[in-house]
Amino acid sequence: MSKNKNLKNDSEVKERANPQEEIVHLYDRRTFLKLAGFTFAGAMVAGCQQGNIEKAIPYLVKPEEITPGLAYWYTSVCNGCNANCGVLVKNRDGRPIKLEGNPAHPISKGGLCAVGQAMVLSLYDSKRLLNPVVQGKETDWQTFDASLKSKIEEVKRNNGSVRFLTSTVTSPTINASIHTFLSQFKDSKHIVYDPLSNSAILDSHKKSFGLRTLPKYYFDKAEVILSIDADFLATWISPVEFSNAYRSARKLNGEHSEFSYHVQFESRLSLTGSNADKRIAVSPNDYKNILLELTDELEKIAGVKNISNAFQPIIESNFKRKLINRLWKSKGRSLVVCGVNDIQLQILVNYLNSLLGNYGTTIDISAPSNQLKGSDEDLAELQNEVQTGKVAALFIYGLNPAYDIPDAKNFSGKLKELPLVVTFADRINETAEVSGFVCPEPHMLESWNDSEPSNGIVSIQQPAINPFGQVRPLIECLVSWSGKNQNAVDIIKETWRNSYFKLQTKEKDFQKFWDSALQNGYIEYSHAKKITSGFSKSSLNFIKNDSTLSESELKLVLYPKLAILDGKHAHNPWLQELPDPITKIVWDNYASVSHLAAEKLNLSEGDIVSIQTAKGSIELPVHIQPGQNEKTIAVALGYGRKGTDRFTNIGPNWLEARPTVEKGSLVGKNAFHLLEFENENVKFSGIDAKITKLRGKYLLASTQEHHSLQEPKNVDVLNGQARPIVQKLTLEEYLKAPHTQNLRKAEHPSLWPEEHKYTGYHWGMSIDLSACTGCSACVIACTAENNIPVVGKDEVYRNRELTWIRIDRYYDEETGELSISHQPMMCHHCDNAPCETVCPVLATVHSEEGLNQQVYNRCVGTRYCSNNCPYKVRRFNWFDYEQEDEMQKLVLNPDVTVRERGVMEKCSFCIQRIQEAKIKAKIDGTVLKDGNIKPACQQSCPAQAITFGDINDNESMISKQIKDSRYYRVLDELGVKPSVGYLKYVKNSSEEEKVNG
Amino acid sequence: MADNYSILRKPLILGNKTYSDVTHDVCAPFEKKSSIAWWITFFAALSMLIVGIVAVTYQIQTGIGTWGLNNTVGWAFDITNFVFWIGIGHAGTLISAILFLFNQKWRTSVNRSAEAMTIFAVICAGIFPIIHMGRPWLAFWVIPYPNLRGPLWVNFRSPLVWDMFAIGTYFTISLVFWYVGLIPDLATIRDRTKSKIKKFFFRFFSLGWNGSNRTWSRYETVYMLLAGLATPLVVSVHTIVSWDFATSVIPGWHTTIFPPYFVAGAVFSGFAMVLTLMLIVRTVFHFEEYITIKHIESMCKIIIATGGMVGLAYATEFFIALYSGNPYEKFAFINRALGPFAWAYWIMVFCNIVIPQFFWWKKIRTNMILVFILSIFINVGMWFERFVIITISLSRDYLPASWANYIPTSVEIATLIGSFGLFFTLFLLFARFLPMISIGEIKGVLNYGKNSHGGSK
């Protein structure tokens, strides 16, 4: 104490000559040791903290409906494409993190495609446009509105022509708003064009039935489906809806099986074609011939003769007879669809359908679809007007005409010269770049909207997050330019009050009506118009005799790819990295050619070629595609989008890393400029083309290196059988013995003591290969649910993709025909898991419920488990995978750990969902019911191919499927006892026909 | 001179050496200044080691992704190197322990270096299981130790845990065995050196050796016991390493023949490496009279024998694969011979089956340059054997959709170079600071093959 006194006198201390000496006196030995001890201990405690702890401020006033940690679900509608599937938005702590199909929604019935699943990522795209732009400068709405209004006044004064160019708008409110907005101008027109145009279908119905309408197709009612190049399971009109319907017409129920017969004529191998019972690869030139040939045969049976066009019979006669028989037998229960944008073909298809009596049964034009309304003719007219300088003001919404229309370059050049161009866009895209005014268009998850994808079904799109920046929906913009100020939701409500509310009688109070619509996500009202006119034979006059069937060597087919579509989603890395369901290639488009053509042209995979058409040329790497017609080159649209060079360095950055996108180039190449008009329609298929080989090679990254279940020819010296990994049956075989008990071989007696008792639940999964179309919705669903990072093209090329579920696609020759199978593959949660025994640190362990669990924290990363996995479904974190866009971290699911580098991961059967359901059941004091738990993959599957449940529950779907005669397990003979099984693929093939025909 | 030798037995040590000659000759390399040749080789080895250190540092910093591995091929260069180096070590133990127990007197000239080689090879091997982990900083988790994580134990069913025990035991026993054998020689150096530091150092490590009858007798007992302990390790270590593969379900790995096959292969490769090293040592350090043609020939003969076993194992494996009726197994083997990695398979067959056959000819066995070249071939062949087993089997297993190619990256190649760098650096340091030939034991066999006139002068 006495020594401490010295301290008190500050001045004294300062005056000391030797302060060091004083310090020695300040502390005696014990105090020093004590202090030193505290200091070191303190430093150690401080050192134990990992990084800075940032202060988290809890809600001062908690929003009424949000409990942190609980998910809230909102109904909405997807606008990833025009199909407008109903969705449920999962919201956690104020941010949407997942989209799921709304099971009640009449369009999608619970499924949601890959694009829909990925839409949530686009919300957090930091490259989105968030402020209005005037003449290339970001500004605020006041300035924007003021200068735009003065421009509009000018146009009005000069009586200038106003054109409103949109893609198909399914929203009744937007349509009405545009209509109202345009009505203030003397010369105005709303022009609708779809980049993936199917205008010919509508045009043909105008000719055949006097109604320019897109019919509604009912694949569920069709017993025989004849598709001419319509990729209805992947990209055509409404794939989720069609997949669901298609699947429900192919039910295997023992003797009560109803299984449609699907024939596909197509030039490239499409996903739909890969599912067909009979697929014939033909040149795009032959479509007309085929339709004429079939029409001729059917006319013979029907005893009419309305068509006299010449054709060359090219369909193999035996098959043709059987097909005609089937079609005729299923009169009124068959369906002919055609995905070619050619009016002559479409009229022929209409005629075939009317001959077969399908109108009113499998095809409905009385309550038609609104999913596509575009008119190629209108676009051509507009292009003409723009060219001649007639247009004074052009508004562009939902379309990117500087990129995705024929002659886009020319058009975009002209846009700059127009007095007023207003574009609604989510980013500065090709069109926005040349527009004077750009309105930032909100994402579907941050704005109100509505949609009527098919007459009688109306859904509400409700926001699930406060809008980012200053985005403002189109309807608000239009109202504000008319001098009013109204919220989108009020405008929509007004529309509804004046229309749909009046169409019903059940609800007297509008608010209640609105609330229930919001809760369900949709309303239905009966709409059917009376169709009086039948098929007008005069429309057949449009079918011309082709003077010279041009035997030109090669035909170019431009097609949309499942995930990218028209390029709208090119900025979404999930979709860019989704393996194409057929080629399994990621991050690129390419020129697909057949083996024969490649041989003839001396091309091999990855060679760079130049494709020349009348409209221009394109340089692309070659992909050799089995099942493709030899005279066809297929190129995907939607690539080469502006700004996709942002992905150059996506993925890990290390010594030997190759960039995902070459410096100075974009993801893929734009092929829209090769489109041309023919007979007033935009021609996508059958464009005359030449191909020249250029120097150089290009790496195409594919998730699959080997494509056949047969051993490679040079190794297969003993002529081995194809591996029984995908097992197939013909319908005939199935029907013969549908009830024989499961043919699975009895299990070998095991020396291994029964280790796991599974006294409670025992989770299992089965996948119906017959139902699975390979659409890959599950892959994105899993990516979104389980925080799976994007790894970039180079990592995929190195076979290091991280997706927990993959779809193995095999090409095999069966009796001379290419047979394609899709097999979803994920962790099999084996009861005798080979991975579990080899992990040295017990980082992968078996749960009491049969789950094979990966403990990330414990994993040291020996990869032994992955080596020992016969299914090779384990995924390793080779690097730390940083987000290309930091903001996209907001999409992460807080229920799932983000894995660090060096640890193994794999499918967990969505254990977070299992736990959530179990906890909920426990709180509610109920028991888990079968179907209460749906892993993300199962939930999203449009075809309901995946079943998950408790094997111990005898009544569960999964238990029933295990007893199904089609049930088998992959690599059963290894004795690993997987919890995932498959239902054999059933093909309605020709053997069966012999019996019937 | 010739008169001193027996007509019945060939001598083990030539040159009519006296005891003092032996001490002098063996101590010469580390008592003189290092030769330029030593410095050049040392810097070469050190440079290789530095390349490896840079590569491993980069890899640990960045991620295992800097290796060419992928979802399908989870192990390639890493575990190939590991098994290769472990195999190299085996010859040392075989020479020092088994040949000792069998009273093979000729072993005395090579056992010290062979044991040193074992230790260095095990060090090289031991690095790979650690750096091949995704999170090598947690490598200690494979060791069972009391902890606060539950307590969370290791998985005793995992062959990797067995590996950890096997390698740990092997390294410890080898090190102790080598050190015990060194004690009399350390005492010799202690007595000869003039440097104070050296004297202090060697005094400490020679544990007060005084050369008395009693010390010798105790020494020999301990040595015998350790030889007995080390003997089962020759078999067990590589057996356990082979279980990494044999207990798995992957076709090409899941093979019951692996334990004997791996042991034979290990001895085979180990002797090849001993030959490579000894031929250099004998020339560079002028030990031709200690490591004689007879030694080289004996080792060549062992290579013929073990090479034959390895060849038989290849044939058996292949035959069983075809005979088994298991299509995956069958494919795995045909794929080795005809698939995309066929070149690796045929390198292996050529180096491991064809090359040893040259040793049937005495002319080749006694031509040191040829033996040296052939021994290198075998080293290469045995590296490829492990590569073939590990990588080819993984790259094409059950589901064709997940088959994948494998291409090593520069980082992996640098790591392999680095492991050789480490091995040679350690060996050169050993040559510089310790007696490469067991002085004490050589003196014991000096009179072997001499007649009554030739005994100690």
C-alpha cells in the first residue's frame, strides 16, 4: 500500500529521473506475477475468439408476423417463363430463400421447373438495375417521370405513332394498363412477340378456326401422343403442366395401367424425344412430308379426301400402319402437337387433330391458354415501321429486341434514332443500352402482379420482400405517366374488383374474396366460350406443294435450352451450371452434329466450326450428339448475353484454373441473329446452313464422360452385357406379370450382425424411372435448399461439380434404336454403408432412422468415403467456393451449414426438413403422416417421380413401392442395402404392338 | 593376398582389410571435407525438397483442388506416393531384421544404409496421409486420445486408423532398431573425433559405450530382441496398407490377394531402391571392397524371387477377375490393360515382370551400370503398380456415368519431386554425418572366408 502511494502523486512520478527504476518499485514480485498472469490469461481468452464479433441488433419492435428462425410461406406466381406456375415463397427472416410449386395450383400442381427454382437467386443479383435511367444516367423517378412526361406530351402533340412492344403478357392488369395507357394516343398499338415464337400455332388456328388462340393441350387425356419436334417436357409452352399431365397419362397400376403411347419425330435429340416410346430422327425438311403422309393415311381410313399435296413416303411402312391404327383407335383420345413455327405444318396438325376428333377432348380452344400470344407478323410490321421511321415512341417490356428478335442488330441500330424509346428491364441489357429511358423492372419476388396463364385460372403474384432500390413495376409506371399515383396492388385490386369479383357469387365482400385468393394463390372461374366454327377446310389451301424439296446438305435448328430459354436467365449462375439434361454440358452453347455428319466433315468433339446461313454466321465448338438427324446442326439460343463476362472468374482461383469465360467473350454465342422470316413466321428450324471447320479446339465441360451402360468397345473384349443399372421393361412384359412379387433376388445371408435396428422411422426413397423425364428441376431445387455453391466451368470440366443430386443419362442401342435413360442419383443412405466403415474419424455415421449422416465439423477430408462409395455420390469441397456475387449469399438457407473447404458432403435426404416436420409433429402432439416430409427434390418434381417416406410404415407410399414388381435397387448385389430404390423404366414399345396390332 | 583366403568360402569383405582399415575406411566420408560431388547432389536434392515444400504449402493454403483429383478419383498421386515410399522402406527392415535372424552375414555391409533408407522412406510416406487430407491441420484427429468431444473416438473399423497405428509402430521400431545398431559406431566416432561439439554430441548419443564384453553382450541381446520385434512388421505394415484397398468395395481394390501381393511388392521395390542407393554409395564413397559384387548379386537374386511373386500376383489377380464371373471385377482388370490408362499398366508389367528377368544372367548381375539402370526401372515400375491399382480402379468403377479421367497437376508432380528431394536430402545428410556401414558388425565378419593364415594379423 505504501508503495502505491507513490503513484498518487503524479507530478512526483513525472519528475523522477529514472522511471524504470520506479516501475520496479511500483509492483512487488507477487503483484507483478498476478498482473502478468491476468494479462496472459486475458490475451489468451481474447485470442480464442474467431475474428471480430459484429454486433447483431435484435428487432427493437418485432414485426408482427415474423419470428426469427421460422419460415413463412407466401403464395405467388412464377414468371420465369410464360407458363406462370403457382409457387410458394419460403421466407426466412425477411428474405425469400426458396421457391416451391404450389400443390394446389391448377397449372403446375406442385411441381416447379429448374428455371422456377432458380428465380430466387436472380432476386439477389447485384448487377440488377435499381434506378431509372435517362440517357444512360441513373437518376430518380421524379426527374425521370418529368422528362419522360414532356417527351410523351411531345409525341401526343405531334400525333406520333406509339408502339408498345411486349412479350406475351398473361397479366390481365398489365394488359389493361397498357390498353389504357395507349388509348391516350391517336395512333397506338400493342405488339406482342415471343422470342421463342410459336406464333404459327395461333396463326394456324386463326386460319383453321377463325380464332387466333393458343389451344390448351391436355396430355393427361391423350392415349396416343404424336409430337413433331415439340419439346413439351422441357421448353414448349408450359413444361411443368405438361410433364405432370404426361405422367398422369402413364400410370402403371398393375392390370389397371393406363399408359399412353408417345411418338416423337424430331431432328435434334430433345428431352421430350428422349422420353418417347418411339423416337424417329428426321431432317427438319421432312416434317411436312411426314404430316402429309400421316394425313393421307388417316384420310383413307376416315374416307375423306381434302388434301392432294404430293409427298414422298418416308416413314417405315410397318411402323406407319401401327401408328395410324393406334391413332385411329384412340380417336378423340389422341393428341398431335408440333413445335415448329411454320404455319403450314400447324394447319396440317390442326387438320390431323380435327380428323381424329381431338378438339374438345385433348385440345381445347374454348378455354384456351394465354401463355403465348406473340405474333410474328406484328413484329415484322413493327420492324418495318421502325425501319421507315414511322414510330415516334416505342415502349418495350418483357422483351430484349436488340438481342432476341430476327435482325436484332438492325433494329437496335434504329432504336437509337427513334425520338422516344422506353425500356422496362431488370438490367442494362442489349436493348436498355440503346434506349433513352430505362425503367428498372422489379423481380417477381418484390412486386405485385397477377396472371391468367390460361383462361379461367388467375393467380396473384405477391411480393415477399421490400423492393431493392427504386424498382417500380410497369403498372405503376404507366399510371404515374398518366398523372395518377397508385400502388400496383391497388391497381390490381381494382381490376379484380371490376372483373373476377363479379364473376363469382360465393363471396360478397371484396376484401374477403381478395384475401382468400391471396391465400390460395389463385382463383378459378368458368370461362368456356362456345366454339361454333369447326375446322375450316379452306385453311388447307395454305398448304403449298414445295416446288423443290431443297436437298441442301445441312439444316440448322435453333432451339431453346431448358435452363436458359431465350437468354432471360443467362445471368443466373445456377442455371448456367445446370447440366443440359441431354448433353450434360454446362456454361456453353455449341453446335450439335450427328456422328455421321461429324465423320463426314471430319469433326471431333470441341472442334471449332463456323456455321453460315443466309443471315450470317456463328462460330461454335462442335458437340457430337447421338440420336441427332445427320442433316441437322442444332444450336441453342439464349447465349452470348451482354454482361455475362461477369462470370469470367467464377469458381476457385488457383494456379491451373481456367476461366469460365474466356477474357473478352461472353457465356456462349448468340444465335438469334440467324433467325429469319419465312411465310410470315420466324423460322427456327430447318435453316439452310453450311459448316466449315476452323482451327482450334474449345473445351466443353460436361458432367458426364461416359455415356453408355455398355462397356467401351475397346475394353469390352468378352462382349459383356450392359450393366443392369438402369433396368427396363416393355409395357407388355409389365402387364403380363404386374402382380408377381418383387423379382428382386433374395438377399444373401449376412455374416455381419444386424447393426441397426430402426425401431422408429426408417427413411427411404424410391424413384420412378418411368415417370422421371430428366428435366433437372430437382437439381436446382437441391442447390437452393442445400446451399450448394457454383463451381465454374473449369471445375465441372475437372469432374468436381458439387451437386448432391445428379441425373445420369445413358445412351444405349437397343435393337438398333437409340434408347435414352435418365437416372437421378443421390446418396443411397445404405444400411451397410461402405463410406461409414472407412472414415477414420467417424465423420460419417448412421442415424437411428437409417440416414447416413455427414458430420462436417468432424471431417478431416481423407476422401476415403467417396472412393469407397459405389454410387460416387459424395462431393468434396476442393476449395472454398466464393460467390461470384456477394449479395447472393442472401439466398443461403440458414437451416443448412455452409461447408468449408476440405470437407466431404452429400445428400442428406434434406434432414433439416425431416427435423422440422418431426418437431412440428411433436409440438402439435400429432404423428408424422406419410407425405408430410418432402425433400426438396421430391417437392419440385413436376412428374412426381420421387417418393420419400418411412419404410417401417407399412401403409406408406414408399413401402408400397418397395413391394412393387418394378422396384429394384442399383448394385443390390454388393450388399450395401441402399435405402434408395428405383422403379423400372417402362417403355410402351413395339413388342406390345405386335399383340395389339 | 590371395593366400589368405579360404578356398571353401568366398570372403564377404575384400581387400584384405584390417580392423583399423575398416574403421578408417568407413569413417573417411564424414571425417574428411565433403567432396564437390556431395555438395552438388546435396543441393540438387535440397532444391527438389524446396520445390516440394513450396507445392505443399501452396496446396494447404489453397485447397486439395490444386491436385488433379476429382469426385470419382479421390486418391491418385498422394496415396500412390504413400504406398510407394512405405514399400521402399520394407527392404531395410527385411535386411536388418530377417536376414539377421537367418544369420545372413552378408547383410552387414548394407544393413545400416538400408535401415536409414527405411526411416527416410517412412518419413516420406508419412507425409502423404497427412497432406492428402482436406484439412490437414486436423490430422491429429485420427489418433485416439482422450478428449472433450464427447469423448469422440476414432473409428477402429477404418483401415486408415490401422494405417496410422501400423506406420507409427513401424517408424518407432525402425528408428530404435537403427539407433541401437548405431551405438557402438557412435562410440567409435566419439573416440576418434577432435571436434568438441561432435565429441559432446556423440558422447551423449553413444550412451556411455565402453566396448567392454558386458556392453557387447547386452547390446547383442537387445539387437536380437529388436530384430525379433521388427520381423513381423515387415509383413504387417504392408498388409495393413493393402487393407486400405482390400476392405473396400471398389472393383480392383476389393481383392483378397492384396496382403501377400503387397508385401512381396514392397520387398521387391525396397531391394531395387537399396540397389540404386548402394551402387551410388559404393562408387562415390569407395566402398567397393565392403559392398562387393557378391552383395549386389544377392540382392539381384532377391529381386528375381520377389519379382516372380509380384508377377504371379498380377497373373492370379487377372485370372481370378476373369474367372470370378463378376462383371465389374472383370471389367476393372481388362480396363487396366486396355483402357485409357493402359500405358501405365504396361509400364508396370514391363518394369516389374520383364526387367527382373535380366538378373538371371550373371553377366548382367555383375555389371554395375546395368544393375543400376535396371533397378531404376523397377523403382519406376513399382510406383506405377500403385498408380495402376489406385487410380485406374477408381477412375472407372460401377456406374459408367460417374467414370472420370485423371490428370495430375503441376502441384502434384512437384510434391512427388519434393518427396524424392526429402528422401535424398536426408540420405545425403546421413552419409555426411554417420557411418554408412556398420563398423562393429563388419569387423565381426571380417574373417569370414579367410583361412587360418588370413585371420587377424
